[in-house]
Amino acid sequence: MSIAENLNKINLRIAEAAREAGREPTEVRLVAVSKTKPVQAVQEAMAAGQAIFGENYLQEMRDKVGQAGPGPQWHFIGHLQSKKARQAAELAHVIQSVDRLKLINIISKRAVELDKQLGVLIQVNVGGEEQKSGCSEADAPALCQAVAEAPNLKLMGLMTMPPFFDEPERVRPIFARLRELALTLAPNLPQGSMDELSMGMSGDFEAAIAEGATLVRVGTAIFGSRY
Ligand SMILES: *Cc1c(COP(=O)(O)O)cnc(C)c1O
């Protein structure tokens, strides 16, 4: 199957999952996760109409942003080290993996210097499993508030990455909890700043859509497996 065929299939499945959940298919946007894949794969997806790409590694993202040229929107979705945060603010349209105050300060400062508006999702480690990325649910309110108040940052919502993404029956409650958290936070934040829920990957994006995902991050099912 070509990348174009895979994209077509995924978009149909997204639309179907949305309708089954009583939602409009246009409420769900596909982030094509192109990590470890060459820029040719990105260009093939762009030619097939794909508009949003997700990357986990900054060096790789920088190469592809340069080579792919203007057009696509780039989302940084990987674990972000403080020393790389300035660069992430330069390259990305949206950073989905913001999980601590220090990052917020760095990327806001850089966005101001660049005179750009940078979209931000707070990554939450729902359920508190052992993993390197994501703030605790308890820390989420303060971090959201900090982004909402930070110059040149636009708070868009929440992101989560379940640790056991290979077990669909265990991820669904995690997705539900992220949505509930966003609903709890929204009244205390500026209008529209909890609109996005980034959750769901190749193996579980339909369950995520059933629980309210607005951004699904799909890699393998579009570009094939990574080695
Ligand atoms: C790699 C990755 C994805 C995509 O995973 P697939 O299983 O290949 O669809 C989504 N989100 C994050 C944060 C990732 O690192």
C-alpha cells in the first residue's frame, strides 16, 4: 500500500469513528507522525493532501521542515529537553509535549523574540504511570494557567500518551480521563484554550475519537513500521 492509500484509509476510519460517536468528522484532525521516515515520505503525504505532521526529534524535524518547504504545519510531539526548547519554539507551529514550567518560560521568550504565536498543548501523564514525559494531573491546572498567561503562547488543550498503548482496553479510560480533566480546567481558562485533545495512535485512534479526541497522532498505519 502506498502512503496515499494508507492516508485515504485512515481518513475514512477517522470519519467513521467520528460518526459512530455522534461527532462531525471535521472535528478530528490527523497528525501524520513522520518520525524516522525520510522527507520523501512527508512529500508523498503532502501530495495526498496531508497538512499536519508530527515529529519527535528536533534534529530530524529541522531537516524535514527545511526540505519540505512551506505548507505543512509541524507539531513537536516528543520528549522536550530544556536545552532543545528554544529550537522547538523556532521550528514548530505547535508543541504538544509541554510538561513543566521551565519549558513554558523558554519557549515563550523565544516566541516573543521571533514575533510568532506558538500553539501549546500540555502533556499529561494520566494515571501517573512511570514514564519520562507528561505532568501529573495535579500539576496540570497551574501549567495551563502559566501557558495561558505567557506572551506569544496559545494554549490549545491537552495531550496524552498512554504507557500501555498496545492494550486498547486499558487506554480507553485514560482517554476518558483526559477529556474529563480538560472539562474541569476549561472554566478557569480563556475561552477556547481547552478545545484540543490530542490522543490516540495507530492502534487505538478510534477509541480515542470515541472519547473526544480532536487530534490523533498516527505514524505506523500511514508510513509503515519503524525499525
Ligand atoms: C510515535 C508516536 C506516535 C505514533 O505512533 P504509531 O503507533 O506509529 O501510530 C504518536 N504519538 C507519539 C507521542 C509518538 O511518539
